Amino acid sequence: AVAAYEAPLALGSDTGGSIRQPAHVTGTVGVKPTYGAVSRYGAIALASSLDQVGPVTRTVLDAGLLHDVIGGHDANDSTSLTDSWPSFAEAAREGARGDVLRGLRVGVIRELGEDGFQPGVTAAFRASLSAMEAAGADIVEISAPHFEYGVAAYYLVLPAEASSNLAKFDSVRFGMRVSPRAGATVEDVMAATRDAGFGDEVKRRIILGTYALSAGYYDAYYGSAQKVRTLIQRDFAAAWEGADVLVS
């Protein structure tokens, strides 16, 4: 809708790319804010430790303006950060004035090589690096050895949290209600409601997550994924010592 000029801006929810990837392929600007920077109060949770609400706009300035409106602490969200945020819109305006990249350390992640990308994507990425370098940025190589396990960890953390979060949509407390027939039991109504209310992909994730959280498998799957997440966080912390921003 934003790309087609049917709306000037929109909000999206991003758990593992659902703002950033559609923005990339529609030529719009999508931002997944820092976790906790924007309240999730009122949003249906998929994976509580990953979900974030963020802007989808046509320009960087519009994204900054929208973030300035929706960002900030919310007492209704226990994960909401209390930090004071600088104006993203002012940062966008400063960037538009030029000569702001001089001395910026731009980190290129060694482990995210060129395998698997179409030639045009690789060429565009290299051109972007060259443009930043021409504007005065310093291009540095960063190592993040555990990034390669990120997708595997994500596909355990997300389904496990989805299984827990979506369990409340049981036709009794939350969500729609489908009555399959007269005299149906609570279990019948719950089954019919979830069959109608959840799509195939959501059902697959719930089943996978329920399995990962089941007795005997919790430590092997979900627990291990959380340990991998910690290793990835440490990679980020180390990367920030050598770079101001990371690009991929």
C-alpha cells in the first residue's frame, strides 16, 4: 500500500524480517527498531523475545518521523525500555545535509560471504560499500563466527514462543469461536476454532514449538537455541568494538 501510494506510511510487525524484507523488495523504507524501543502493547505476540513494531515508509525522513511518534517508554509493556531516544527525524535530516559518513566505521561481516546471492545483489552491495567509502566511511572486516547458526536458533526460539503465546486463542478466553455442531464439547469447539483461525504455516510452527518445549526435549532444543543466541549476542558485542554499524 505504501509503495503504491495508497498510504503515506504504515506500521508493520517484525519478528524475523517481516518489515525489512517486504520493504527491500518493494523499494520502501522498513525499520525494525531496537527491541523495547517501541511498545508492543496491543500487538498479538508471535515470539515475545523477537517481535517489534516499526515504520514502513517511502523515505528515510518519514521513517524517522514515524519512529519519533511511536517510540518511547510504555508502562503497559514490561519489555519497554526507559531510555531517552534521540530524534530519528533529526538524524535523517542531518544525513541529508551530507558529509556525515566521514570517519564512520562500517563493518562487513566476514561470515556473510557472497555465496547464495544473485550476481546483481552482490554488485549492488559492493556499489553501496564503494559509495560509503567515497563519502568518507572506513570499510572494515568484522568476524561474527556464530552468525551462521542464527537461522537454526531462530527456528527453535520462534516456534517455541509461538506455541506458548498462541495457546490462549482457545475460543474461550481470546479470539474467534467456531461451533462445529450442537452439543459439541469444549474440546470440539477449541479444535474447530483453531483449525479455522490458524493458517497452515502458523499450525506448523505451533506443532514444532510444542514439540521443542515438551518434556525430554526442552534442554536439547529450546535451551540449546537460547545458548546459541547468547553466543550471537557476544559476537555483536565484539563487532561493536571495531565498527559503528554493520552492513550485509
